[in-house]
Amino acid sequence: MRLLASPAALRRQGIMGMNERNVGYIGKFNPRRFYPLVDNKLETKRAAKERGLPVPELYGVVEYQYEVRDVAAKLESLASFVIKPAQGSGGKGILVVVGRNGDRYIKSSGQEITASDVRRHVSNVLAGLHSLGGRNDIAMIEALIDFDPCLAQYSYEGVPDIRVIAFRGVPVMAMMRCATHDSDGKANLHQGAVGVGLNVGTGTAVRAVQHGQLVETHPDTGACFKTLAIPHWERVLDMAASCVEMTGLQYIGADVVLDKVRGPMLLELNARPGLAIQVANQAGLRERLAIAAEIAEQTDEHHARIALARQRFGE
């Protein structure tokens, strides 16, 4: 295990900083009038379904505080589920329940919580505790992803997801975020998940990072990341590129999960995707975005853009 390169070395590698991202890409290519479609997961889900993109099943929503007292009744027939804020970000406010023990709910970590704990969580979601700008929110109750078993060894106590950054319909960079015990089963790098940089051409692992250090194996399962290969890779890239067309936003992060039956499903979108994906790949976005712009000018055909991206960004 070795430390990552210094900030100066990363800049020499073409690492894009936050100011460049905000001004040169988000501010320039993402009209604010389109933000509500991606900032609200309910709106994203509706738009994706209209476009024929698969999404996790929505069991129900809780919109008002007076509905909180009836949450247990809504969940009575569900053995597992996920509760999340419609306007949450960074994995905040997500409650994952994988089973029941009598009248208690079992989290992915194995911890048991009560119906009162669930009601409190939902109430906090509605109050905006976990939401962008602290706005009042809606709690979504979704199906728990039955993720592809070929990825099981690379994640612990949670579902791994794939983040693809796409620019002008061109997939630019990708990583898989693998849950750990440190991250409480959430695929969030800031909470301790492992970020695995992915070869855009093949969907295979190139590097893995946890807590700012390169790693070769999963800290909880011991699985070697060098063997990681994402199934249905072409469909994953197709989905990310389609989301650019669906939203009208030209620079986005698409989060995809792999269900063992339905394959790739769109989890959510981000109009301000973070920059840690560069650390996971040990590669900069700046040059890739310039190449993506060239590809977008070269052709406006959806599949041709993806094919050129796989060719140019494959290692």
C-alpha cells in the first residue's frame, strides 16, 4: 500500500480542480433550469421510466409529518427496503434494511432498530436534515437491490454502485464504489468506501483507493480488485450517455447499480459530480474532457460516441 501522489504531481497529471469544474463545465454546460430533474430523485425516476431506463422499484413515498405515524403499516409487507430523501446528496439519510427479526428491522450492518427508530429517521428526512440546502423533503421507500452475485466479494454490508461521468453524450471516466464496514454499508468514499477506477474501454479495474491510499484488496472481504470486471459494461455506458440526452445537462455523473435479474439500473444522477473519481483512476479529467469535446464534434450519433470513448479512454 502506497500513498497517493502529491497535489503538485496530480496537477501535472491533468487533475481538474473544483473551480475549473464549477466554472468551465457545470456553469457553462449545465443550465440551472434543468437541475430539478436531477436534484430530485423522484423526478429522475419518472423521467428515466418515460425513457425506458430501468430503475429500482418505488414502493411508496412519505410527504407529510402526519404520515410518519403510519410508516410501520407501509412497511409491514416488506422484508427489505431502502428509505432515502428525494433531495439528498452524498449518501446522507439513506437507511438500508435487509431483513426483520420480529418487530425489529435489521440494517445491512446487522444492527437492529425499532419502528420508532424508523419513524424518527423518516421524520428527519421530511424536515430536510439530509437534503440539499436543508429544504423540506420527501422520503422515498424503494426496493433493495438484489445485486449481481459476481460483484458480491467486492462490497461488504451494502450494494456497490458504478459512477460514470459523461460529457456531451460521451462517457469520460468511471469507477465502482464498494461499501465497507467503515462506510456502514454505503457506497460513499468520504465515509470509507473503496473507489475502484475502471477502464472505460473494458469495464475492468485499473486501481483502487480507500481513505486516500491505494489498496489492492477489499479491507473486509479480502477480494483482489485486479480481478474485478463489470458485466453488461456496454449497457452501463449506454445508460450514462442516455442520461445526458434525457436531462439536457451536458456534464453529469450517473450512478448505476447491477441487479442480478434486471442488469444495470439507474440509481440517481448528479449535476455536480465530485472529483474523487480522478483519485480512484489516478488520472485527470482535464485531457479526457477535451477529447470528449472532440468526439462530440466529430459525431452526434449516440453509439458512435460511446464506441469512440471506449477506444480513446481504454488503457
